[in-house]
Amino acid sequence: MRTLSEVLYDYFEDAEIRCERAEQQRDRLLEAGKKRKRWACNNRDCDWVQPPGTHKPETCPNCGNDSFSKMWVQERAGKIDWEATTADLAEKRIELRGAAADEAPGAYKRLDAVLDAQGDTIRILHRLQPIGVAMAGPDIFDPFKD
């Protein structure tokens, strides 16, 4: 039978791990910016998108169309310049498929810093070089998203 201190130790260790994962997720999202679905006019000649804090109108304020659909809109820019990142990865001959700014190399801690923090608890045998990133795009249902 486990003592109360052992149970509490395990509980707080699990909570610390969950907190660390949440911080990593938050940091990655801050790097990528914030996206949200907004109502947009279905008229191909109209570029109206629902402003933040408003309700869906009966008709489009720009063209009068009454047909709307939801689309992803960048609400807040992130710290990562996505165009520069994709150009840099293409220059290094790393192929991207479906990845977004939250999966960019700048959204993660540097590998050297992570390995150094492990100290003598690990032994590095090999360093792998990435050749591609394959992710489900933002418009594709992914049952394995975290």
C-alpha cells in the first residue's frame, strides 16, 4: 500500500507534466498567432468577414448577399513570419505538407538547449536532419490532434 506522501508526490509530478505541456502548447500558439472561425460572405466578388465581437448579420453589409459560410481568419499575428519560414525551409530542401506556423522550427525550443538540460542522464548517439514535415492541414479533420 502506498503512503499519502507517495500518492501526493505522483499527483503533483503528473500535474507538473500537464502544466509543462500546456505551457509548450501556449508558447507554440503565441508563435503562430491566433486564428478563429468567422462568418464570411459567399459572394466571390465580396471580401466581407465578420468583425470581432459582432453577430452574424441577416445580409452582407457590403453586397447584400444573404449566404454566409465560416472561414478561418487570422485575428492576431504571431511572432513567426510564415512566408520567410517556408522560404527558408524550401532553401534547405525541407518539404512541408499541411504544416502551419505552430509547427515551424521557431515555435520550438532549440534542441541543443533541451539536450543540455538533460545533463548526464542521456547519451547522444546520433543527430538526425529533417527532410520533411507532413501534417493534416487546417481544413482536414485530424483525429489525433492534441
